[in-house]
Amino acid sequence: MFQLSENQAQEIVDKMMTDIPYNINIMNADGIIIGSGRRERIGTVHQGAVQALSTGRMVEVWEDSRFEKKGTNEPIVIGHTRVGVIGISGNPDEVRPFCNIVRTTVSLLIEQRNSLETLAHEANRKKAFLELLLNHQGAYSQKLRKEAAPYQIDLLLKTVVLYIKHFNAEADPDKLLLRYPSFAIDEETQLLILQESGDPGPLIRELLRGQPQVLIAAGKQEASIAESYRQARSAMNILLALKPAAQVIAFENVEFLVKLSHASLAPLNTAAKLEDAVDMIETLRSFINHNCSVSHTADDLNIHRNTLQYRLKRIQALTGKDPRNLLQLFELTHGLLALYK
């Protein structure tokens, strides 16, 4: 059962008393004052609250006594549970309307907090399930198949995983991520589980519509979701490393480059020497993507051919490898891929 903390109760009291000219007390489910305009009363038992909690009805006190002050005490009920009491000091006829306002405010805050906690719990549960799914090896157990069912995932079906970056959900009128099982990896990365068709092409075209910044990597159709995920993630790394003029990449088309990126072909990563030289990295990528064409690369970078030649020589000076030499360019390409493996 959720209960307001002392800090939350006192914050509500302080805010409400700026508009209500009476002392307000908030008591917990045990009748103990946890928020009050009279701080010295915090931590003491409020007898009117104890009675209100016991009867489930408002208790009105019409005369001041040693242990009670004149006023109203109304239970806070969430669902069918009495979670606390609102008390306002003063003539019951005068403070009764204010008691209703404060009680409603506190009830709404508690219900909002409960909803947020439920959402947070579901998010944590979904995250834990995703981690389990993406690290799973071997055949799926009956237990895991049952856990997958609420997410509309049938672990008996083959799956294509789409690894999506920079997707703007607000610019998606069709709410595509809600139509398929999807999981957030981080603020800019989503996984989409596609089981209905072996061809992800039509869905990818829908995802690209009106999304100039989105990047999509597709794994192959696999019996293991974890395997298709690893393929899609590796393909995305190739897309980030080389940055070709494309928003989509498929693992089956870059499988060699993925293996190349993980291969230890040299004692030193030559391309790593360019990490602090952004223009050089950009130039190397463009030179690779334009098949070593000086004119096309210069046009792509919007620089003069002589400037490009200078940069290529600068890359050679920094790395010891000449990008104009086919074999040395291959080594530089491997180094670039290795930065993103």
C-alpha cells in the first residue's frame, strides 16, 4: 500500500496553506501526523484521525480539548483502502469545504504516484525481459515463451530484428512502433521485432517516411531473436563507421565487413590516429564511399581537389598508410570499422 512520505505531506500542507487560512494536518494510515502547519505536532498521534480511520467517516470536533483541536478529520480512501486522514483546524462549518478540496488534492497525488510507480515497474520488468531475451542461448523454455506472450512475441516463429536509431515517434502518424513488439534500448535507439513476414522491406519503407534522420539496420531472419539482434547491431556499427549515403543497412549485405571489423589484422589500429582529426575521418569515409574517386569525393565534401589531395597526404602522414594505395586503404578501412565494433 502506498503512503505519503513526511516530505510529500509537508510539501502539500505548505502549498495548500498559502491559499487556505487554517492549519492543515495530514495523518498517515496509523493516525500519526506527518505534515502540519504546526511542525511541533509532527510525529504525534491525532485522536480524531484514529477515529476517522476506524469508522471510515469524517469526524468533526466542535470544542477544543487538551488532546484535540476544533475542526474536521476526513479519511483519504484510495480504492477501498484508507491510506490517511486530512485534518483542518477551525469551526467545522467553515473548514469543511476546504477539507474536501485538500482531500481531493491529496487523493489525486497519491493516485498519480501509484500510476507512475506502476509504469516504472512495468518498464523495469520489460527491460529485464529484453535483457534475458537478447542474452538467451539455446532452445526457448516454456517459461520464457509464456513471458514473451504479453509482448505479442511468439518464440516459436522466426524473427527479423530491426535496430533503429533517431526515430522520431512524434513525426509518425501511423504509430508504427506501437503496432509491433518494440523495446527501447536508450533514448535514441529502438528494437523492433518483426515476425509476420520474412521481408522487412515494406515496414522499413514506412519507418523511413518523413524521417530523414533515422537509421535502420536489419538482422537476418533467425530462430533466435538474440542472433538476429546481434546481426542488426553489428550492421548498425558498419553504418555508423562508414556513413554511406544510405539510411538502411542489412546484415546479409555487410557480413564480410562485420567479420572484418572484429578481425585482429594489425598490431595497431591505424585509423585510431585520426580520431582527433574530424576532417580526416570524414575525408577517409567519403573517399571509401566514392570508390577512391577524387572528383566525386571533392564534390561530396564541397572542397577543391587540391584540398582533398592535401588531406589524403595528411592522412598518410598521421597513419603511415596512403589511402590512394589499394592495400593500404584496405588496412585503413579495417581500422575505421574496428573503431565501431
